[in-house]
Amino acid sequence: MSKDIVVIGGGTAGARLARQLTRQPTPATEATEATGPKVTVIGEEEHAPYNRVLLAEVLAGRYGPEVIAQPATPVRRGVRVVRIDRAERVVQCDDGSVVPYGTLVLATGSNPVLPPLRGLGADLPDGVHPFRTMDDCLALAAAVREGTRAVVIGGGLLGVSAARALAERGAQVVLAQQGEHLMQRQLDPAASELLRGHLETLGVEVHTECRVRGLRCDAGERAGTVRAVELADGYALDADLVVLACGVRPRIGLAQAAGLEVRHGIVVDDELRTSDPHIRAIGDCAEHNGRVYGLAGPALEQADILASLLLDSPRTAPSVSPLSSHAAAADAWSQSIGGYTGTRALTRLTLRAGGKGSGPLDLAAFGETNPLPGDDVVRLADATRGAYRKVVVRGDRLIGGILLGDLGAVGELARTWEGDEPLPSTPLFHLLGGA
């Protein structure tokens, strides 16, 4: 059997893993540099690996695609894996090639969620775009013009980023959010209201508690070209462009077809092993302890930890998966060398200066921002300056926070939260530092 490592997916997680496996200086790699396993990355996209977090900067015209490219990572581009043969330990590709593996890593990422809207089928109408890949970004950038009427469906982090970028390109942007306020997963209503105000200074028209029912497309010669977004109350928003920013869904099709354990994502343990001991999973497609993160930070952390595990595994790894009936032996091995125990992820977003003298808006959110009964909450707000601070404390632990405006205090707060250590016996407002 092959000893090679094959990575399916050349995105954030897959590219980071490949770089760490080939560059990380450890006794294991130094000793086996000449004879160590080959790492092959297979990616569907034609583009070299890039920083997906910065796609909105490309859409806004601030960066070119080459600026957000990742450090050189050899990838077989434009190749799709169509089948995993676990018995033979090979993957079959759409170009007819068959690639053997000793260890297979699934870093297949996620797909944008396409909402069940009237007029939206398997083939998207002209003018309707998801916003997930470089191709999506470049297609949007090519389509937008000064005065283009654009409707962004979805008011989460991705939708807010897309709306801001399109507004910077001169589009007339409407942001339609079904929930009660923007970025509901990260922000409370007060912080969301400040974010909404900032978007409006950029010229973005924001509608919350706004359910989209369907798309209206031109008939006749321009059949299949979007012209409006229809709301549940029958009102129509004129649109030359529609951006679908309704969330993402883990890409689990390959894993399901191969018979791996799958729930919402591909189930992995602390060693990032799937139910097959020779297959791991990281990034947006992986589900660890019941959670799929869908964020760049956890994907990078998982890639780094897996690189360390794989570089050591030829000497000490058990021959069974910790998800199998031999979990006890595998757990003992995991504890001896460490593993992945979850990521405490922090969300950051910067919105550039708006009109009427408005400056940029920096935003950070982490942990549990909705307090439970008995929690202590400290808030400091200055609406005239667009500043907001909130921290949530449970017992003697900082469990979450939201910061808008000057983020000078975010580093110390994030370190306190990540360390999960007892707070000093000082007044709680001191947690907000210079604020």
C-alpha cells in the first residue's frame, strides 16, 4: 500500500496542511526528508490557493486576486475527485487518473446554501450569484457598474461583507435579512443597530425581518435574466444583480458515498480521524464534538494540529480509528501526544469609511454574547462615535464579548477568554481597558 498523503481540497485547510507537512521542521521530518511520504493536493478550482477571508476586498476592487494568493502550494488544479475506494485505498478523479493513498485527508470545504426561492432552479438565472469562491467574486466584479441595482439576500457575515464591497464599487445595494437583526450569530441587537447605521452611511439600504419569496426574471429574448426580488408581502425590489449569502453547507458527498460516518459534517475525533482509520477530515467539512465551525480560524488550527499528528504517526499511531470499537487504546495515544480539542473562534470584520464623514468600523465578537440568568454583563456605548463594548462574565470567567469601534482592547480580552483563567478581582469595567 502507498504511504503517500493525499489531500482532497486546495482551499484554506488543505493548502495550509500541505505547507505544514512539507515545511514543518521536526525530528521526524528531518530524519525522513529524503524518504518521507509525498503530499498530493487535488483541488477543483483552477485558481491557486487563496485567502478566502479577503474575497470581499477583491470584490471591492481594493486588492487584485494575486494579492490574496497563499504562499506557493503545489496543487493539481481543476481536478475533481469522484470516488474514494477505501478497500484499495485510491481516489478516482474526473480526468481518469487514479491516485493511491496511505492517508487521505478530506478538506472538501462547503457549498453556498441556495434558498428555496421561486424562480431559482439548478441553473442560476443570469445576474444571480453565490459569493463563495474566487470565480464567484470575479463574476460579480465583472458584472457590477456604477449605479447597478444589487440585492444581497442574507445579513450574516458574508452578506454584510458582500453588501459593503458592492457599495464601494458604486452599486445601489439593498440588503435583505430574514432575521431580526444583522449578524445574529455574533451580535446583539444594540451592536447590530450600530452596524446597520454604518452600512447605511455607505449607501446600503437594509431590510430586516424581510423574507424573500422568489425571483422575477425577464421573459422573451432575455429569458432567465433576473430583474427583481419578490418579498413575502408582494413588494418587489428591482435588481440587476442578486447575491445569495444565505450560509454554507459542508461538502460531504464523497464521504457519504464512501460509507464514512456523517452527520451535519464528516464526523471526526480529537485526532481528526473519520470512522476509517486511514482517512482524516479538516475544515468546513469536518464535524468535531457535534460542531461544524465553517470559519477560517478553526480550519487553520485543525490543519496545523493534523500536520503534527501525521508527522509523528508513522512511529506511534494505532492501527484503528478512535471512532471504532478500539477507542480506548486510540484515546490513550491521543492524550500522550495531544490532539484537537476545539477552537475558540473570534470573528473580526472591518468596514471602510462611509459617507458624511463616517470613519471605518471595526468589529470583533467572540464566545457567548447572549448572557444567561446569573451572568454579569458590562456595556459601554457611545452612539455618536459608533462605539460599543460588551463583555459577559460567568462566575470568575470571561465567556464572551462584542466590540465595535476602536479595537484596542480586543487583544487583551481575547487572550483572557482564550486562556479561560480566573479573572482578577477588579471592577468588571476594567476588562474594557482604555474604553
